[in-house]
Amino acid sequence: MSRASTAKLAPSVAAAVLSVAFLMASAGEIDVAKEALRDGLWDVARTHAARIGSYEARLIILESYARERKWDDLVKTLDGWGDERGEGFSYYRALALAESGRGHEAEKALEGVVFGDPGYAALAARLRARLAIDGGDPATALKILRETGFDAAGVDAKMAAARILEANGDRNGAETMWREVASSTNCDERAFTTAAANLGDIGLLRRAYAEAKSADMRLLAGLRLGMRLIRDPAAFDEGAKTITMLAKDSPDAADAKPAYLALADAYLESGRYADAEEAYRVAMETWPDAAKVCEVQEGRGWALRRLGRNDEAAESFARAEESAADDAARAKAALEQGDALSACGRGEDAMLKYRQVLEKYPETPSAVKLKGLMRLREMESRGRDLCREYRYREAQDVFAKLAAEDPSRKVRADYMQVLCMYGQGLDREARDKAAEIAAQTNDVATAAEATMWLAKVSYNRRRWRESSALFESYATNRYAKAEKVPFALLWAARAAFAANEFDKAIALATRLASEYPDSSEKGASHLVQGEALIELARFDDAILVLERAALSEGIPPAERTRARILKADALFAMGADNPARYREALEEYRAVRRGESLSPGMMLSVSYKMGRTFEKLKMHDGAIDAYYTDVVLAYRRGRESGVKFDDDARTVFSRAAMRLADEYESRGWEQQAINILRLVSASDVPAAKEAERRIERIQTKGGIL
């Protein structure tokens, strides 16, 4: 129908037609608004609903703001509509006020409102119950829901019911509700993530974190997931990485600070003291109010204590005392401050702090504890003084008494008894007691120290396999002193080498070099690794490692020299397959002789090896000169000048002389062979009798007089 034809109708008929047309248009707009609301297109829903202006349309506008959590816009919209009334309007105003933290105003908005619509009645009852919980009255919240015939059929209703059940101490009931929400097909992102967070279920949290589209839900899921993962040693690093990343990117998120502080505490509990100290420090820089929390300052103080930074620890404990909420906490922090001051050698300051605890907080548990500690500390100090005076029997009695009187010091006092027993020559008793300490778990730091002591004793007793296992055990103890771990790995490798466990020696030396690249033991580990590779005939690999050892500034000159000699030995061994390697070995031996400060015995050894290399190169005159001039003659002159050669040097002398005798005899120069052999027989070497037998053999075969 055209506009012109409509104008010709009777006024009443024309009005009716226009009314029907408006209603049809309105029906289209309201349907679009409802569809957009359902699909989460909040702006579209509001745009179409605003074109209608009906009560139903305005409820859609309010619902869109609520779902988008734009509470201020919701309240402003209601205020803009003036005095319009309706139970839906009352509910949404109260909801927005409650979500904005204005609970008292929300309660007033619900006062006197009668909800005839069952849906709004249930929503209002749920909101009143929530306000009762927020007000610290969970029993009233439960009563409200029961009186209104609350039915937890929908997702939102289940979430509300779970909160109320938890507030009333029914955790099992709440968890049931949350699991029903998490398994619901109608569950939105916020409800699912909140349920997963409340359950602390790692699987659900992983899913929520991976699938989250909104930033706030991703933060909630990720931070809660991180807090769960750091409880599991196997997943600790993953949890720490997640918390650190999210807290750094969004420090204002609700869970960011508690998650990061939980990570700092977890670092401290797991013995990762450097990480703990850094985490506490970063937390206080990121959230300055954390610096005013006693427990945070205490945690950082303990981390600093474990790192040996006792001056800084004392400062943290002082701040903990300042921020403590009561005398008991203040006294505890003051006592810890005194201990830190004592540990860094500030004895007078420590005693002043202890007296302060006794005078200012005399009735606190810390003061009572301190009175006993003062006496026990005096006893421990007395025991240490006796040890320094070599009065080990008396010192052992003092430490035994200390162990009996103070269970917290028992393990440490028992370890001091080990040292006292060893000082008295009671080796077996000392080892048995140290083994007992190493096996216990109450004081893992002292157990690690006892393990190190046992490892050294075993090494000195040439019990190589046992020693290697003990050194390695120390290195894998997370409470072991960090600076001693490379030392333990080095000696574990040396003991394994001595036990002919060459593969193990290589693995331990490799671990040391890779995990502690800046340690002073790295060069020595290359040396052990090179020796083991030579034993396994892996000469190419040995040469590369030994070159690093020879250039290392972290090992003594004698060990660098040994690395160069071993490199030459490896080249010599490779000469069997590639004669060119003999020349490389010869040059390396010559360089060692020229450029290194060698002991007389080492000089003989290198000279003998040069002689052997000359032989392999068919340079027999060079071999004869090396054996005679640089070994046999050098040995005799050294003895004449008073040099005391060791067994290795005497063996080298004997071998060089025997090889000379072989060379002379092979050339038919029997008399020269006998002359050389007589030098051996006249010397105090094990080969003297063998030289005499060879002289007799040569004389009888060819008429030599």
C-alpha cells in the first residue's frame, strides 16, 4: 500500500495500519537484539534494542552491559532512564553495584522489591546470598537460598551454590558443583575457568589456559595453573616460567602478586636460594606494599642467609620486625636478625639484639627459646674451642651433651663428634657415624657435608668406586654447598678413573665442564677426561680436550704440562696407523722440554718418550742419543748431585738403558751393550738383577771377557 493510498483511509483505520506496521518492525528489531545478545555481539544487541525502547528491549540493553561487565555504563544507563521502575531494573542496578564493590548500596537497591517473575526472584535471591557471604555471614546466605527454593539447575546457579556451600564449610559439595559446571556443554569461558581455578585441577586449568580468549580469564587460568605446577618438582620449572611471564606482563591482575610470592616461597623451600632472593626482591619492586609484609621480608632474609649474605639478611629481618603485626612476630624477626648478625661476625650487635628480645618481648615464645639457645650456643662455642686446642676427647663429650639437650642441633653436633673421633684416631667409629648422618634426611645440608667427608676418606683409602659414588652423591644433593659441587664432580671423575671406570670418568668430567663452565675445576676436568679418552684409545677426542686443559689458566702449571705430555702421548699412539703422527708427537715432546719447568724425574720421562719416538721414525742415532745423554747420563749425574729420584724415574732409567743395550747388541756391539747393562746392575733399581743376567748371557754366547 502506498503512502498516498494510506492517507485516503479513515483516520482510525490509518492509525491501526501504522500501529501494525510499527509492531512488525519492532518484532524484527527485538529478534535481532535477542540473537545478538545470545551470540555475544553486545553493541549490536544494544543498537537494535535502543530503537524499540520497550521494557523488554531495555532489559536486553542492561543484560548486554552485565555480560560485558560494564557496570558503570549499566548504572549510568539506568540513571538516564529516570524514574522508570521494574523488578528487572532493580535487579540489574543491585548487581552492578555489587560487582563494583558497593555491597551496601546493592542491599539498599533490593530492599522492599517484590520479584513476581520467578527468574528474577531466583537471581535476586542468589544476589542477596552473595552479599551475605561478602558481609561475612555465610549461614544467612544458605538460609536465603533454601527459603526461596533455590534450584541449582543452570551454570550460573551452580556457581553461586558452590560459593555458598564452600563458605559454609562444605568443600565437597562445592567441588561437586564446580565439576558439574566444568563438564557442562552450556558452560561459558568465565564459568569454566573459574570452576577450574577453584578446583585447582591441573588438567582443567591447562585446557582453560590454552583455550582462553579473554585476557582476564587467561591470566586467571595461567596464574592458578602455575601455582599448582610449582608444587610438583617435575613440573616446577614450567610453573615458574608461567607465573613469571604472566606476572611480569600483567602485574595488576588479581592473582599476580600472590602467585609470584608463592613462587618465591617455593624457590626457598626447594633450596633454590638465589632464585628465591631475586623473586622476593622483584616482588617488592613490582608491588611496593609487599615490602611491608613481614613474611616477605623474612623469606628474603632466609634466602640471603643461605647465600651467605648475612649483612643483607640482617637488614631484611629488621624490616620484618618493623612490619610485624604483633609482639610474637616482632620477637621472631628480631631473633632471626640477631642470628644473621652473629653469622657475619658482628657478635656485639647480635648480643644487643638478643638482649632486646629478652627485654622488649619477654613473654613471647622467641624470648623463651632464646634463653635456652644462649646456653646451648655457649656450649657449642666451648666444644669448638676445645677442637682448636686438639682436646678432641673433651670436645666430643661437649657435642654429645649438646646433641642430647637440643634436638634441633643434634645432627650438626653429631657431625662435630665425627671430626672429634677422627682427630682421636677412631677412624672406624668416625666413618660409621658419618655414614649414619649422610643417610638421614632431617638436616640434608649436614648430610651433604658428611657425604663429602666420607668421599675424601674413601679416596685417601684408595676405595675408588666408593669414593666416586660418594662425591657424585654430594654433587646431586640440592642442599650441597654450590661452590663445592664442581670440586665434588672433579674428584668423582678422578676416583672413577682410578677405578678404571673410564666411561664414567668422562661423563662426570663432561658434566662438570658443561654445567659449571666458569668453575676453577674446569681445566682439571679436561685433564681427567683426556686421560680417560686415551685409556679408551679415543685419541682424536683426547687431543682436543687436552689442548683445552693445556691452555687453561685455572689449573696449576704442572697440570698444564701434564696435559701437553698426554697430548704428545696420544699423537704417539696414533702413529701406529699414521706415521706422520710420530713427527707431531716428537715436536710436542721437544716443545715441552724447551718451554716447561720440569722436575728431574719428569725430564727423564719426556726424554725417554722422545727416544721411543725416534725409534718409530727409524732415527736410531737420535734414539741412542736421547736414551744415553738425556736419560741414562742425566740420571747418573742427578744421583751424584744428590737428586732423589722416585720409583717412576728409576724405572725410566732402567728402560732406557735396556733399550740402549738392545740397540747395541742388535748392531753386534756386545761390549757397549755390556757397559750399559753394568750401569744398571750397579744402580739401586729393580732391574739390576735382570741386567746381570743379560750380561752373563752376552758374555757366554760370544767370547766376551
